[in-house]
Amino acid sequence: MENLVGASVTPLLLTFNEAPNIGRTLESVRWAARVVVLDSGSTDETEAICRSFPNVDWRDRAFDCHRNQWHHGVHSTGIDTDFVLALDADMVVSSAFPEELVSRFLSGNFAGGWIPFRYSIFGRILAGSIYPTQLRLFKPSLVQITQNGHTQEFSSSGPLYHFKACLIHDDRKSLERWVTSQLAYSALEAKHIQSGKSSRLWNRLRCIGVTPMIAGVVAYFRAGGPFLGIAAVRYAYERTLYECLLVIRLFSKYLEKQ
């Protein structure tokens, strides 16, 4: 099975100072014949950890935006397998994924696959999250990569499969690094909202400032509420904090114009 999966799928990872996470992610894709890691200038132990895995092909490129970084990784690193599995460095591939890939996906005429996420807080798997199912497996020749807001979006014109097997989001970087990332993401998202190109109801709610409370409550109960204890509470605060930062940015821009 590993030979078939490894010959059909190339995992592609983007990294920047991911030493707390990258080892677990790479361990979960040992089945791959080749894993492309596209780094954007890491100064920690990320490169050393990656190079300790014999199936890793280390590449580097200066970061400009998520869309361009992913486009370079997909189309300019010599990937020649039928499919690319696009992973962030804090995403662990579940053991059930390669099994479903062989038994259900590869035998069909699919252009890619939607993959659900399970969210983990320091190894504690939550009951659910507000993290959406995403297209993360795709044929390189058919994928379209865009960026609307703080990160990339993958889409494909061909028939798509819906996986039951999941990816596990488990980010264990420091709180200081996490907050720094949220500040950057909220700035990009605010710019997108203010451009007027998004008509999503959620973004309209952000503009009137009610999303932090809604996001916190929804995240808490989706995570498992009182049954998951402090892990669910922390996840709720994470989502609330991000929405607070974003709303503060939107309100500040509004007030600056008055």
C-alpha cells in the first residue's frame, strides 16, 4: 500500500521556524516517496529536523504571500506525481488517510479531495472545531490557487472526493509566536474586508463587532464544551482573540476616516 500511495501523492509543506511542529508532521507522511518542504528562511532547527527524514526534498524561497508560495511549491519544485497533498507544518496526517486513499480515492476518476480537520490542543483532540473542510489533495494541472484574505484557497474544476479520514491540526508553537501570527493574519483579513470584495455574512457581522462573542461560544461547544474541560476553553479563547484583533482593526480604520 505504501508503494502505491507514495508513487501517487507528493506531500508539500510550507515552513518558517516550525521546529515545535514539523517532526510530527513529517513522521505522519513517512509513506511518501518524496516530501517537498518549501521553507521561507527558518532560523531555528526546522531545516535540521527536515533533513533527518530521508524522503524530504528541502527547498527554499523568500516569502511574499501564501498564494505565490504555494504556486511555486506546486509548479516549480519538480513534483511529477498525480496528486499533491498540501499541508501546513502543524498538520498531522491521520493513519486512516493512506488506507482510504488506496481503497476509495485512487480507484476513482477524481481531480482532488476535500479533507476534514480535527483540532488538537497540545495533543488533546477536540470533539470539533470551526476549522472548515478544505481541498488539500489535488491534481497539480487542475488546481487553482487564490488568496482572499489572510491565506490561500485551493479549488479545482474536476470531480472531487470527500474524505472521511482527517488531518489533525496541532500547533504547539509558543503563545508569543501564535499571537504574532494572529496579528499578521488579522491585518490581511481586515484589508480584504475593507476592499469591498467580500459579501459574506460573517464579514458583515465582523464590521459591526459581534463576531468575537459568537465565535467564542460556537468554538467552545463545538470543541466539546464542559466535556473537554480546559482544552475547549482555550480553543474558545483563541478564536475569540483572533476575532477581537480583527474587529479592533476594522473599527480603528473606520475611526481614522472620521
